[in-house]
Amino acid sequence: MEPARAATGADVERLVELAHALRAELREMRGGPLWEIRDARVQPDAAAFAALLARADATVVVGTIDGVIVGYGTMEIEVLADSSRLAVIGDLFVEPEARAVAVGETIATALVDHARAAGCAGIDAVALPGHRQAKNFFERNGFTARALVMYKPLT
């Protein structure tokens, strides 16, 4: 398995393609439509990814197979009220055909390593309700639930 690497400006077009695929997949899941318009941290366009790549408090990594980008992850660092730092994974997506060969794990490891090097106290990530594959992925990588968000639609 190839290790994940830091994304570059040359990767932006591919990142946008993968971000659209992520949204198309999650949009169909319970909680997906509201996640897309409220909680998605990076918009799926070139300007948003270019801005994220330029930030000192963020990172974007890509996972590859034979040099082809098949997944990506984004992470931003937040300073909390007690001045500690929390890393927040915004997107973590691997094309379905590449999910069984540890690409996601290499991306997650790179994000965790970056958060640790940045002095973060922890890392947050979101899995939609019912997205068992994502929940299991994060649990295999040492994440545990720390909160549940409850929602009641009024329309």
C-alpha cells in the first residue's frame, strides 16, 4: 500500500471530483441532506480546496494506488476555549472500488500524525447515522463516539 501524501495545487481538480462523489454518496443517507448544507466543512470547488491548501491550520492528504489519487482527507485545527487544540476531519473519502485495500487507513493515519505533530489534544470526525461502514472504519482506527446529535424535522 502506498502511503498517503500531502495534497498539492496540482491535485485540486481531482479533489473536487472526489468531493462531489462524497456528497453524492452521503446525500442519499439519513442525515446527508442537512449535513451537506450545514456541516460539510469544505465546499466541492477549486477555490475552496486552494484556500484550504494555503491554510497553516489545515491539511489535505491524498491516498493513491499506483500513483492515481483514489481518496482524500481534510482536517482543520480549532483552538478551544481552554486554548487546547482539536483536529476536525472534514472529509475522508475513498472511491468504493478502492475501499478494501487500506487506502482510507493510510489517509487516517496521515491525518492523525499531522494532528499529533500540531499538538492537538484529540480529533473529531463525523459519521452519518446508518453509515455503518464509516462508523466501523473510524472505530477500527481508534475513534469512539463522544456525542450524538439529535434532530427533528419540522417540515
